[in-house]
Amino acid sequence: MKNAYDVIIRPIITEQSMEDLDIKKYAFQVAKDANKIEIKKAVEEIFGVTVIKVTTENVQGKFKRTGAYPMGKTASWKKAVVKLSADSKNIELFEGMA
């Protein structure tokens, strides 16, 4: 079984994710092989909240120029958006950002 900190890599701080804070949706970068059940358990264990829905998306890497060298590619990664229950507390990690 994976550790919860191996599943959740980092929070995603973007304009869209900050707008979704008022409806209790939070975005995270997660391990590529993590499934929705593992993501739900990890968020509940780390932050002490109640998760009601998890959506995931595989984000493909982008092609980038590297000067005179041939074109390179950034790494692909997996994104998860978790929705918390109405009676659940907010995640403090995102509080000062909005």
C-alpha cells in the first residue's frame, strides 16, 4: 500500500483552481499510477476532510524549444480535482492564495 504523501505530490495553484475554492474544489498533482480511491483516502488522511467526489485527468507534456538543440518535451503528469462535502472544513494550504 502506498503512503498518502506518495500519492499527493503538490497542490495546483491557478486562476481556475482559486475560483473553485468557494465551492470546495481543490486541485492536486498526483502520482500517475494512483486511482480515485487512493487519491480520496490520501486527501482525507493528510488534511482531515471528507471527500465526496474525485475527478482525474492525464495531462500530456508540451513540446518546447531548447535553443539550437532539437525540440524537447516536458513531462506528462496526472491531475486530480477533489470536491469536499459541505460540512467539511477548508484546506488551510489554499487559504492565503485566494
